[in-house]
Amino acid sequence: MALSGGHSPFAGEPRLIIDPALPREGYELSVADEIEVRGGSAAGVFYGLQTLRQLGRPTPRVSITDAPRFGWRGVLLDVARHFMPVPDVLRFLDLLAFHKLNVLHLHLTDDQGWRVEVPGWPRLTSVGAWRSESMLGSRIHSLHDGTPHGGFYTAEDLRAIVAHAAERHITVVPEIDMPGHMQAAIAAYPALGNGWTGPVRTGWGISPHVLNLAPATLDFCRQVLDHICDIFPSELIGIGGDECPTEEWTDGQSQAAFTALMAEHLAGRGRRIYGWDEILAGGAPPGAVVAAWRGIEPAEVAIRAGHQVVCCPDVKLYLDYRQSEDPGEPTPVGTLLTLEDVYAYNPPESPLVLGAQANLWTEHMESLRRVEYMAFPRLCAFAEVVWGPAERDFADFAARLPEHLARLDALGVNYRPLSGPRPQDARPGAPGNPRALDDRLAELHEMTADLR
Ligand code: ACM
């Protein structure tokens, strides 16, 4: 794991030492006549090398002692709403590693596309991975682009992603969203649904067409999860669980019972479930880790119920939400979420809080360049939220940021300029639907009533 000699600005290779006396992901970096990186583990050494990389030019003498505040420094990438080819995912992983982030939550399936090849279920990808067109902008406008979209990953593709991530000390937590957000699978295999037949969803929003919970469908879910476990070594396996409408369920089917069965199956393989905070309704299975997304309250509910929790409140950490009120922002949706807002976020204090996660839902990001625009520089701020101390000074961050943006320039990252969107960043054909924070908070309070 040495810096490649040809690119190192320093004479000689750094000395790399694993020192178990240090925190596991912590490191000490010393640049003097020699360069030494001492880490609590290989991950700690890796982070020390990232810092060395960021120093970027010969530095006379530096001594840094550093360790992260949280063990879960996550980002969700939604490859269901827009498929991202493998090289794009690998580049995204490189950018996460450069920011010392260590979890990629990979959202692999949704109403608008199924992205994993599964043995024995060929129509999941021959049918479920393709939609006839996509919506342009927010769903309130009902505009469509008339252009087919799709793609999927083979097991070999996913293993390449997992390996690339592992080399960078990133855990890929896969998610198969169930029992809602399943329209693409039901389009492929209508027997999984409740009598509806139709295509992969072309509009955004939540499909009413959800899994039935008959034994054959539960077996399908177990087969998919088994295949996912064969590919992904992560102890946690995402089963989704968000936004499942129940109108199609007429005979007492229960999402809590379904979630318990999936948790039991995964437990048999030594895995635990990672689910959205909806799984708290009716009681989440023991050992479930909760992704608390519906504002700030559900994290507190999860903690009170004794669950480990990853905080990803939409109003603080959804990077698909608009970055400014500038009319040139591409497809402005959600509430206003500035760089300063992200920097100011802190999860609640509790030993059950594993960390936090920034989520990149890609309805309005049709390419990695668009993902980079929405992610950066807010993800730089997020990296300090989860790595740095609870007390942070935005003015200090803002003063350091231009130097970091020069590093992103060198990497060709399409970050949003601090001065605002450039003319070419606009998506005039894909209008948004900006929301006011008070309205959204009231809506979230209503949505989470069943947790209180
Ligand atoms: C979510 O944003 N539906 C988890």
C-alpha cells in the first residue's frame, strides 16, 4: 500500500506501520527527514496516506494525530433510478475514499429499475432493468423524455465493485428494497404482486404495486437475499422497508411480520438487516440497524427501542435536495440544504449511533457528472461531520475549502462552484418542486405518527 513512487512529491517511500495501540481507523502522520504513517490497522494507515496525498506538495515538517468520531461514514448511491456503469461506481468509490468515507450503501432496486442479475430469475434483468422513458423533473409536472433507460450489474460486476471498495476500506452495503418499491420486479414477474400487470415505472414517486407476502414470494425474496449474501461480505444487508403502501393488501398481511422473516433468514447466514425507519413500526427485529431518514425524530425513536442507528435525516443529509435558491440550480427539489447546513449537522449523542449517511437519490441525476455536482462540495462538509469533532467552525472550513476544491479540480470532479451554478448546470427542461422547510417538517411529523 505504498504511494506510487512516480507520483510521490516526496523523496523515498513513506514508512508504513500498523500500531494496534492507536484507534483502529486512527493514524499518526509524521513528515520530517522521513515520512512515517502509523495506523491502528491497515485502514488507519490508508487514511494517513489519504492525508499525505492531500498535503500534495513537499511539506517541511508536519505531525498529525487523527482518528474518526464515527465508524459509519456512509453515502447512499441510488443506481436504480439512474443506472451508473461500473467504472462510474469505481470512480465514486475513489472519491469517497479520498474523503475518508467508509460505507457505500448501494440502492440496487426500485420501482423504476432492477439492477442485479439473479440466477433463476432472468426476467428481473431482461424486463425489470429497463424502462421505456424517464420523467423529466419533479413528478408534479408529468413531463417525460421519451428515451429508454436501463442497465444492470452481473455478479462479476458487483464483485469488482466490492473488491475495489475493500481495497479502499469501504464496505458496500447492498440494498434490495422490499416489500414496497418493487414495481420493476413485479413488472418482470406479476405473480410476485397482487394482480397488477404493467411495465417498469417511468414516473418518480412511490408505486402502489407491492409484493404479495405469499410463501412463493417470500421464497423469491430469500433467494435474492442469498445471492446478495454470496456477493457482498457486509454483515449488514439492506432490505429497504420504506414507503410501502398497503392498499393492495386485503387479507391482513403485515410488513413487520415480513421484515421479521427476512431478518431471521439473514441471521441464518450470519447477517443482520439494515432497514429504513419504517421498520420500527410494529417493532423491528432484534439486531436490526435502522437508517433514520424521516427527519430527526426517528433516530431518537430507534435509540429508545435499543436499535443501532445510522442518521440520514432528509432535511440535513439528502444531497438530492437543492443547494441554493439560485434559479439556475438543476431541478430544485426538497428543502434548501446548503453547504453550511450540512456542515452544521450532528447526530444525536448515543452509543447506539453508528454514524451518519448522506443520501444521493438519483431521480434527477442522470450521470455521474450530475451526481458529482450534487455531492460536492457538500460531501466534503459531511466528511468532516462524521470524521471531525462535534464542535466545528464553518468559517474555518470555508477558509480551508478552496485549497481542497483545487484537489477536486485536479481529479476532474464536477463539483458545484461556491459562486453558484454555471449556465451549463441548469436543466431547464426538467423543472423542480422546491419545498419550504416548515411544510416538510410538518409532513414528516405526520408521516412518523405511527412511531410515537
Ligand atoms: C427514502 O428516502 N425513501 C428512504
